[in-house]
Amino acid sequence: MRSDPAAPWYRQLHWQILVALALGLAAGALGGPALAAKVGWLGTLFITLLKMIVVPLVLASIITGVASIGTGQALGRMFGRTFGFYVLSSLLAILTGLVLANLLRPGDGIEMTAAASRALPEGVSTPSSVPDLLLGMVPENVVASAARADLLALIVFGILFGIAASGLAEEPREKLIGFFDGFFQGMLRLTGMVLRLAPIGVFGLVARAVAEFGLTAFRAMLLYMAMIALGLAIHFFLTLPALLKLLGGIRARTHYRNIAEPLAIAFTTSSSAATLPSTIAAVESKVGVSRRVTSFVLPMGATVNMDGTALYECAGVLFIAQALDIGLTFGQQAVVVLTSLLASIGAAAVPSAGLVVIFIVLEAVGLRGPQVEALVGFMLAVDRPLDMARTAVNVTSDTCAAAIVARAEGETGVDVEPG
């Protein structure tokens, strides 16, 4: 949801969340466990509302994005190049988060002793083999998968259904896409309504967490924030420039100068969707990409390409596992990588979307329970600046894809060096 920058500060969501954070810290420190029992349900309610919108939001987002691509050999070639870049860049972002989380281990600093009386999550559960993992991604019954919130299976179904819908005749295809697009717009509105309750949810989560864990738990959040910020910086300043140079022969300095306006809008709105009109205008007029490419690559990217979100989901899940003193094996971390990649494809282009879809990755390794919810509350409380930076990285990756695909399609006026 987008805040009105002209509104008074106290009506802007990020300021409301920061105030709620401060009040939650004070209330938890002063009220102790007694207060935690009284206000903790507010945080649980907010988490439940977020979980409520995950299935329809992700499914509608994927189907509308994939089905709107269309058919034809040239379009199929462009789809392959576009989607291939998105998968590659997201995977590189996830691996960056994975390496940093294992090196820095920010969750080790959180003291969980005060909450020892609470039941820890039931451990981690992962498929026993790669075939089991792949078989588990294909739903036997889509309705049953939705009822179980088996989002990996729903993501796979959404992609396959979107591809099938794009091959229909024009009239049924337009009707079907129109239905899911309208449903998606409704889910975006509902998501905005839920996120307006974020200050109340943050207050309940933080007050309960501080009462149970103590204020010392927040010291590790500084390292967590530094880890996410460092990962995003590496992807923005090293990984994406390398992809621009290697795949498109483009200098990052030139490209970044040409997309300065959408970058600023992305950073302030925290929404790839809200930034999309500016992104398309800048990529066409300044980067020099044709409308044929921008109209295909950029809307698709705003739906399925979330490098910053993918990095955040992987590193965030490892942070939670470390805080709970649960060691993830190499195979289990591989599941986190794959799930983060698939979940980021289904993240809606709205603020704090990563907060919604992180539950997909948590569920994939069996991390659930009140302590997990409290830690997600910690992450939400400090998420505003990180969300702004993630969105800027997401939009940058979209524009890089448009420039690289345009060069691959034979366009010569893309990111031309100034004379």
C-alpha cells in the first residue's frame, strides 16, 4: 500500500509503524509477561490476516502475469530470455543472502532464554530427496492445496495455468485474464487494508516479544539490518552491473543514470507496481528500449521479478532459524533457496510483500509457532528502510532485464554512451 507523501506525518504508515515499535518496546519492558498475555493477540491477529491473503494474492498475481504474455514464436523467445534473466538474477540474489547469513549469523545474538517455557517449533521438515521435493510441488488437488496453504504447489499450478490460458483464443483469453486481473486488483486493495493494521500488529508483536525475550533481543537486529543492507548493496553495485556488462555489453553507470527517476520513486513508494509507469517511461525515453520490449518485460518483471525480496526471504528465514538455535543442513538450506526463488515469483508488487510471502519459505522447512511470529514482528518493525531498498533493487533488475533483452533482440540504441 502506498502512503500519501503530502499527508501529515502521523497519517503515513511507516511513521505509524515506528511509533508502534517505540510504544511496544516501552510497554513490553514495563508491563512484563502480564502485559504480553493481554496484547499479544493483536500481533497474532495481524499475522493471521497476512496468512489469510497469501493464497489468493499469490495465485492471482502469477496467473495474470503469465497469461498476459500471449503466444507466438517471437514472444516465446522473448519470454525465454526475460524469464531466464529473472530466474538468474533472483538466484544470484538469494545465494548472496545465503552466504551472508551463514557468515554473519545475525540470529545468534538473540537471547531466547526468557521464552524457554514456550514450545519451540517442531523442528524442520524437508523432503527426503530431490524427486520428493519436485513431486511435492505438483498438486494432486488444487483446492486441497489451497486449503492447506501449500503455496509451492499453488505457484507451480499458477504458472502452468497462466501458460495454458495464454494459448487460448482471443475472446476466452481476454475474459479469463480480465477476471483474474480484476480479482488481483481486489486482492491488492485487501492487502492494503490489512497493512493499514500493521501498527497495531507491530505493537502487539513487539510488546509480547520484549516481555518474553527482553530488550537485549533487539541488539541482534542491528546486525540483521546490516546483513540485508550489505546483501542488497552487493546485488545492486556488483551483481547487476556484471550481468549488464556480460549479457548486454552495457555500462552500469550509463544505465543507472538513465533510470534515476524510477529508482527514486521506487525507493520512496516501496512499490514496484506504483513505480511501473515511471519505469516504462524512463526505459523507453532514456534507456532507449522499444515499446515492444518494455510493454512485455517490465509489467512481467513487476509481477515476478523480486531480487531484493528473494534475498530478504532467504536471509530472513536463516536469521529466524539461528535465533531459534535450529541448525539447517546443506540440503535444508537448498530447500530454502529453491522456495525463496519460487516464492519471490509470487510476491505482489506492493510494500512489505516480502513479509507476506516469507511464510511460504518458513512453512517449507517447518518453522512455525508463536516464537516465529514474534521474530517476524521484529523484522517488520525495522522493515521500512529495508523495504525501500529492496524495491529499488527490484525495479533496477527489471530495467536491466529490459535493456539486456532489447540488445538480444537486435536493438542498437539501448544505453548509448553520451557523445
